[in-house]
Amino acid sequence: MDRKALPTHVTTFESTPLNGHPYENREGDQGLPWRTGVWRRFPLLGVCALLGNLLCIGLAIFVLESSNGQATATWGDGFQPSIYLAILNVAGNLLLAFSLAQGLTISFWQKALNGGTLSELQYYWNAGDSVWGAIRGSFKWRAKINAFACIAVSLSVIRGPLNQQATSVVLNTQMQMQSSVSIPIAQQLPSNYTGITPFDRGFGTATGSLTVPFANVMKQYSTRQGISMPRSSCGDPCVFTIKGFGFVPNCTFSSGNFSMMPSKANAGNSDNPAFTTSASIFPFGNPKPLGSSQNPYFAGLQLQALYVDNFTTSYSVTRPKNDTLRAGSNDTYYTSTIHTCVLSGGVILYPVRISNLEITLRGSYHDDVFVSPIDLRGPTNNFDHPNTVVGGFQYAADYLFKSSAYYHQGGATPSSWEFNGSMANQYTKRGETGGSWTGGWSDPMDDMINSMREIAFRAAIQAATDNSSLPDSNQTSLAAGTLLYNTYTTDRGYMIAGAVVGIFGALSVLPLYRGWSQFGRKFSMSPLEIAKAFDAPLLREVDCNSSSKRLLQQLPGWRIKYGEVHQAADEKVRLAFGDMRTVLPPMERRIY
């Protein structure tokens, strides 16, 4: 079809009767009244969105402040502050953008009611259409309030990064705290817990073997196995005191002489050791023979250490002529120290520490507090009392501590020392200079007592763990600890900056709401509503005071198209919207 010579019978919009037009033969339509009013036209949604944006700003400040210094594991029900902040920032930006759109609508139509040039209306439109349109309008000082609001709202999105930067995590923060801790520990061991005495027809006070529970305790002690404890709420580490079975030491010192020269009867050895450690039963009463009607005796554990602190020996030492008096000119005497401690049973207040789910003793036995005594029955082969408590400890201490050191004088052959057991080797201060041996031994007693202290503590915990019915076996103590945890920290500089940006955007929107009370109906930026305001021919038959919603209700399903519209009066072709049945597509290179 030659579109340059359109037939005269082509139907045009204006020449077509209103067949099918939504408002054909409309009778009795009186239009809509213009009704103004402050509350009638109050922009409720826009104001609520503006207040919602301010609420999001306040909630973001609340999140940052409430999380500041709080543990990451306990705050926010598992959600990080950054998640809450991200949600609040997105919600705030959406609400602010909505309130801006409502304000720009009010500002545009308020300008239209007050009057202005078409270019001014165009700048009002551009300010709300894009950030670039707002920037361009601000450069030309047109629609400056609208342009400024659009730019400020666009910049308010940076509050998101600012709020995210305001919160961070600090690792390994220490906090002092107190809480109750429950520990299973026996204050008195069962009478048959540690040692077994052998049955013998004769009378005896020796311990033959360890019980199975106490043997396990000694195994754990020897391998330095930790004493496991459930996780406590007092932190890590956590310190407190707790009562349990233990020993109370009573120590004395005495002295003796050590001669480097052997007697004839003991050729090759000195008569007395230069170092010895031992453990034995110390009875507090007289042991009664088998079959005695009297009660068994009570006893403690005796630890003894004999040591020479300083000595010097020569390879050329010779035996004196007078063996009895040892008055020979070549004989050498040194003073030996004898440290004896008797450990009796008792209830001890132990200072302890829990760390890494393990409980350990703090300090040494000097830090313990004696609470009350406990009578420990001594070992005996009495059939009525075959087992023992103190006997098992003595049996264990004997194989842990038994040790000695003797000097051998070889005459024509070089002299030497003989060491037996681990203690003599561990506590020696011996050195060799030229043809002489120098040195001595340090006092091992503190370490011996501390070892028995730890063994008793382990036994008390194990006994309560194995038998929870023991009296006072489950104790609760107030513990003080240091809790290491990761905490949130808030940088208030970034927080304030984010809040200022959000509030600034909200304040920039407020001036756009001026003049809403002048409106006689609800306005929008709908293209139909604007076209109707410009008296578009297609919409002339529609109520001129209709909102965009009413316009759509009045024109349901009317199909239109943009293209060539032919005017019947002058047969002039224009580009415009028209009935889809009559509009033709624009023609290439045709001038309109």
C-alpha cells in the first residue's frame, strides 16, 4: 500500500464516531468535585515512609550500641550485627526513595497549580526522573529543591557501607566473671580404697598391692594424664578452692655425720649413704597382733630425705688406721641433713584451676588450708580389716621415692659413687674438677610432699567419680575466671556518619511536601494523568478531575497505539496516540 497517497476513506480518530468509546452516550455524569483540606489530602504514605526511614536509622544505632562489647556467640541469636544493619539499610533506603517519590509528585503538581513555564515543569520532572537530571537542574538553578532532595537521597545509600564499617570483631577479649562450679571430689576415701594387705599367719603391717581403682590413679599420675572436667561457665582459666581428702605434713629437721672413708668391715663402701629417700608407715598407736580384740591402729605416711649439701672427694683418699674413732689424718667428715615429714590424713581446702577442660592444683602444699583431721587405719593382715588407705599411699611412695647414693673408695683403684633410684640422680649437684668430685644434693622433700598431694587429690576426684554416694562428694564452689571470647566493637565515628547521612536525606525531602493542602484530589506522576492535564484529545471525554486510578477505571481495555494519526479536517498526518485500529506505524524518513 502506498502510504504517501492514503485514500480519503481511511478512518481517523477525530472523524470516527464514538462507537466503542468508553464514554459513549454517557448520561447524567456530573464529574468530580475539587475538594481541598489539610487532613483530606494529607500524604499519609509518604510521611509514614519518611518516619519509617528515621526508625531504621534509630534501629541501626540501637544494633551498633547494643552489640558493642558483647560476645559474638551470645548476641543477636546467632545473627551478626552486619546482617541486621544490611536489612535496616536496605529498608531505610527503600522507604526514603518512596517518600522522595511522593514528595516529587506533590512538588510537581504544586508548581503546576502555582503556574510556571513549560521548561520549569520539565526541570521539575527531570529532577525526579534521574540523578543526572537533578544534577543538570542544580547547575542551572532550576527546580533546585527537587534536585537537591534527589541528590541527597541518592547519596544516603552510602550509610550502608558506613554502618557496616562501624561494626567489627575483636578477638580474644578477656572478661573477669564469677559463677558456681560443681566438682565431684571425696572428702574421705573409702577404707579399702588404696591398698591390700596380704593374708599371713604371722603378724604383719605391710601392704601387698594396690587396689584396681588406686592403681589406675597411679597410672594416670605417672603418665601425667589430665583430670578431665566438664565445661564450666566461669571462663578459662577458672580458679577457686574446694575441699577434698589430702595430707597434712608435720616436718622436722635433724643432722648427722657422713664419712668419706669406709671401715674395714665395709670395705669399698662408706658406712653411711650421702643421700637417701624413703617412705614408711608411721603408726600413731601400737599395732595389735592378729586376733587381738582391740581396734586396729591409726597411722600416717612418713617421708624422709637424708642428703649432704656440699662435699669434695679425692681419688687418693686412704683408709685411716683407727677404724673405730676415724681419727686418721686422711679421713673426711661432712654434715648430713635429715628432713622427716609425717603426713596425716585430713580434709584439705585445695586451690585449684580449670583450664582446657582439665582441673589442676594451684601452687604447692604450702597454699593448702587444713580443715579437719581424718584418722587413717594402718595396714594390718587382720582378717577383719584387710585393706587400707594409708598403706596404698606408702606402697606408691616407696616405689616413687626410694633412692640412695653411696661413695666407693677403691684404694689403689679410682674411687666412685653408686646411685640407686631416680631421686639421687635428679637432685644431685655433683661436678668434677681435675682429680676431685664436688657437689652434693638439694632437699627433695617439697617435691615429695607435692607429689603425694597431687596423688591424694587425684584419688579424691576418682573416688567421687566412681561412687557418687560418698558423703559430701559433689561440691559447689564460687569460682572466678577469665573468659576469652570474641566481641563486637562499634566505631561511633562511622555510626554517627551513617546516621547523619540518613537524616540529611530525610530532611532534604521534607520541603517537597509543601502545599499538599491545595490539592483537590489525589495526584500522581502517571502519564495518563499528565496527558489529561494537558487536555489530550484521547482523554477529553474523561472527567478532568479524575485521578490516575479513576482514569483507568473509565478506560478499561481501550487499546491504543503510538504512530501516524490522520486528521480528517486537514488530512494532515501526525505522530500521536490513537485507536489501535486506525494508527499506522511511523514511515522511514517521512517528515512529520
